[in-house]
Amino acid sequence: MTKKANKQAIIGIIRMKPVWGSEEDAEKELHYYHVTDALNRKWQTIGLNVSDAIQVFEHGNDDNWTRIIEPAPYNPNLSINELINMLNISPEAWRIRNDMQIILNTVERRNEYVNRIVNVNRESRFLLLHQMKDEYLQHDQLTDEHFMQLYAVNPVEALSMYFLQPIDIITYWEWSAAGGTCVKAIQYKREEPSLSFIQAIERTEDEARGIASGF
């Protein structure tokens, strides 16, 4: 069986004009098809019939016969659960579900994800999500003031949003026990925006050991 490059669900398909006519047999006549996917984007593809057009669509974007011709409209009410359902991410895929909830934590980011993804499959969902995470860490982090306000109320949630990764209470205790504070987190992220929380804990532990050793 051919591996599907585009596993995006289809919610509508319409046959359009012929690509070119066939004088021999009308059944061999290729038509353009317009496909509406579950993200509410419109694609153009081709096929001899509906089934054939769906198979061509599932081969994925080729910038020629199969391509997006209308992006999804901006959805001001797009929730993370709605996006997960649109992408048909199973409950068993809890890691990417958790990552999406933390990384795509605003409606603007969720709409950006819809706008930027092309073929929908497990690999493309993961790669785009973590590409966007890297971009946000480099160019669109929480402000120092907002982070400190969140940290004062709920440090676990604040650190999760600041590092854009799931952080649990046990990991937070490790951070706190090593001498981690919101000020240290801000300092580390200024120096290395893509620093992971585990790396931040290790750095804090190294600094604590250095102080204890008299360095």
C-alpha cells in the first residue's frame, strides 16, 4: 500500500472543468477537483473520478496539480481541542497533544499553525510544531514582567509557558532545590533563548556546587 503523505480528512469534494478532453473515452477524461479539508482549506487536485482524485490528494502537495488554492479563514475562536480534532490526533498521541497545548497557547499561534502546515501527517505535524517552538523561543518569549507575575502565582505553569515545554511539580522541586528562581530563569534565557528546562536545572546545580566548593 502506498504511504499517504497527506492524511488530512476531507469534508467536501467537487468536480470542476476537464484538464483536457479525451475523444476516445469520457471515462478517461481528467478533471480538476476542489477539495475542502478538515482545516477548512480549499485544495485543487486532479483525477479521473472522485476516488482517483482523493488518491492523488493523499499523495500530497506538489505545487502543480495538487496544491492549496484558498487558505483557511482566520478563526478567532479556535481552541486547542478543536485544532487537535481537526488534525485527527488520537488520544494515545499524548506527547504531541501536550506540546501543542503549551506551544500553541494563543489563538493567534493556533491559526498560524493552520496557515503554515501543508500536508498533514505525523511527521509534518511534529516538525512544524517544534520549528514554531524554536521561533517563539528566539523571537516571541514572554516578557520578563509577565513571566514574573505568572511565577508569583503558579511557578510550574509560568515555567512551562516560559520554556514552552511540559514541566511537572517534581521537576519544579528539583529546580527550586537547586536554587532556581524566576530571576535565574530570565538570566539564562537571555543568554540562551533555546535553553531547555533540564539544562537550566543542571546549570543551577553546577553554580550551587561551584559556590559550595568556594569557586
